[in-house]
Amino acid sequence: MIETEASRLATNPLKMTDLVNYQEGAVVSKTIIDEKAGTVTLFAFAEGQGLSEHTAPYDALVHIIEGEAEVTISGKTFKMTEGEIIRMPANRPHALRAVGRFKMILIMIRSSRKT
């Protein structure tokens, strides 16, 4: 039986920082889970790279797993380091920028908010 990336992730403990590599002058992403309920994506940002301000219709959780980043949510900037997490609420503008190179996990929950 040939082991696929998905089956390897499902059946073996792995170090998240090893699953996505830095590329000079770029943002690299790798989707680990892509389901109707949500996604889990790993990112590696080269120094100075980022994601420009945008909104998303769902809540997202950012977990810094290596390095240092600035995360801006609704105009407020947070300097984040390895091990820290922050929630980016649905429909609120947010952006990310690499202070030095950094890696993060983005968990997007695709469900309607209860009011």
C-alpha cells in the first residue's frame, strides 16, 4: 500500500514546523485538513512577507509555531511570538506581516455564528 501525505498525517505524530518550508521572498502554504466544517493550513512566511488586509466570513485562529509576526485586527496590531495564538473574528479586517521569518497554523471554522 502506498502511503499518501494525508494518511501519513492521520497515522503518525509529526512536527508541524517540518511540514512547510520557507521560500525566499514568498509565503508558502500547505493545507492539512480541508473539510466542509473548516480548514487547517500551515504557512511559512519569508521575512517581510505578509497577507494584506482582508476579511473572511468565518472565525479563524492563528497559532504561531515558529518565529515572530505582527497580526493586525480591526486596526490594532499585536506582536506575536512562537506559542501564542489569537482569534480573528469573522468579518473583521485583519492582516499579517513577518517581522522575521515565521510559521503559523491557521484554523478556519466554517460555520454560522449563533446570535
